[in-house]
Amino acid sequence: MKPLNLKPFEGMPLAHPESPIKNPVTTWLNPLLISIDETRMECEIEVRPEMADPIKILHGGMRATMLCDILGILANTGGQGVSSLTTSVSVECIGKAFVGEKVRVIANTVHKGGTLIYMSGEIRNEKGGLVATGKTTLFSIAK
């Protein structure tokens, strides 16, 4: 398996037909890749009605899904033919994002070891307010 190279997709949706990302969750979220390097990735996702709770605020489970997906994508880029599986996710829901808003999901690599990868991330609303923070641990397996 070749390492994922997402740099050419900056400014494009990760669900683009030519994108190497073929995850149905990513396709459903439809994140726009803003920027990526070896240790940081930033995406923008529009909060749709089906992502919200009854009072039209981004649902906590969707916050966890966004963080898990984007952190996992970054963990799987730049590797040496490995795939990473999430072993744990922790999310703190702090602020609000409303239906129709675009949120920024920012992923950071904390540490890549031999078999474990530690990631952290945050979600910010259009005003820059903190919506959620999260961290995940992933287990690397050879493909």
C-alpha cells in the first residue's frame, strides 16, 4: 500500500472522485481539505440538518465522528504502507456550531511510535470559537 498523498487535493473535497480516500464516512461528511502537511491537517465541514440535535446545534456524536475521521486520515498519511485503526477516542464538547455553519476540524500528530499513533484535534466554529477538542490513539497494522 502506498502512503496517502493528499497535498494535491488542498482546496478540494476529500470525497472528490480522484481522491485516494474511499471511506464512506468521509464521503458522507464531505470535508473540504484546507491544508495538510506531515503533522497537521485542516478541513472545513458544513453542519447539515442531519448532523444536529433538535435545537439545531451540532450533535456531540457528530463532533466525535468528525474528529475521529479527520484525525484518522492524517494518521494514515505519510506512512510506510500501513493502515491505522482507532483504539480509543475522547471528545470534550465545549461550544456550539449551528446548522448552516462551516466548522474547521484541525488535526495534529502528537506522536507516531512503532505500533501506536497519538493524535489530537479541535473543531472551531465560523467565529473561531472552540466547539470541541479530542484525542485518539490508533494502532498501526501492515497492509
